[in-house]
Amino acid sequence: MKTILLCCAAGMSTSMLVQRMQSEAEKRQLDVAIKAVPALELEACIHEADVILLGPQIRYELARFTALAEPAGKPISLINMLDYGALRGDKVLDHALSLLE
């Protein structure tokens, strides 16, 4: 099972996106776990993730979190702002999966 970790300012704004992504993963019969965490908890949770996606509202943290993720072999990327805002779980799931390839 692969774990996709979504990170945002407080961990709450991504909860609806997580639900949409999980629904899409179930439709595709994918064995993935998708979890949202606040930015303050990412360092403690980074070991759980196979891939990390950051919400657009914390794009300023990308360099710092990349410095934590890369040595651990964890791909990290920003979530597309339009996909995030429109809650396009399928598109965000596709992006996460592409980072695992």
C-alpha cells in the first residue's frame, strides 16, 4: 500500500480533497492510503509517506519541506492551484501517482 500525504496550513482544508481522492482511488481499485496533515506536523509524519503533496497556500514551505523529504527518498510537489480549488480528486491523485513512477 502506498501512502499519499497532503499537507496544508492547518490540515483541514485538504480534508474534502482527501475524500475525493479516496473515492477516485476506490473506483480505480488502487491500494493507497491518503491522509491530510497540517504543516506543523509534516516533519513528524514524513516517514509514513510515499509521496507528499503541498497545498498551494503553503507553497512558501516547498524548499524547506523538500530539504526534509529528498534525503528520505520521498517525492514532494505542490498541488495545482486550480485542481485544489475545484477539488479535482482525480487530477490530484494522478499527479501523486505520477510522482511514484
